[in-house]
Amino acid sequence: MPLKINVQSKVVHYENNEQTLLECLESADVEVHYHCRDGFCGACRVTLVEGEINYPQGEPLAFVGDKEILPCCCTPVTDITLLIGE
Ligand code: FES
């Protein structure tokens, strides 16, 4: 069973474990701002409302607030719900 990503009243399936969360959202036409795609700049940050993610390459360097995650370098571990800000 693919994991489900609830975002902007869509449900996106995460099926390819090689993908980052950002790549998965992009392939579903969910727009996320990004810059470095490598955990440095913080441009891609979104709010994790529910569920768990991890960072396969280790904790990213960019600052993120409580509940914020960096989709460019994380993968979902459970079904997740995201809030993409302005
Ligand atoms: S795009 Fe730079 S931290 Fe994600």
C-alpha cells in the first residue's frame, strides 16, 4: 500500500521510495517553492500537520520551525498531512 500525502485537498500517493517528498509532490503537480533541493536554504519548508517523515541523508542544515519539514530531503514514514504556506 502506498503512503498517502494529504495536501491542498488532494491525496497524493507516495509509491517510489527513491523519491524525495518534493519530487513526489512535483510529479503530482503540487507546487512547492524550492531553491537548493539539498537541505541548505529552507526555501521548501512546509508544515507537517500529521504523520511522520525522516531525513535519509541526516538532519538538514536549514533552520526549520517546530512542525516544519523540508520536502526536498525528506521521505514520508507514515501517511502524512501537509500545509503549504504562502
Ligand atoms: S530546497 Fe533548499 S532546503 Fe529544500
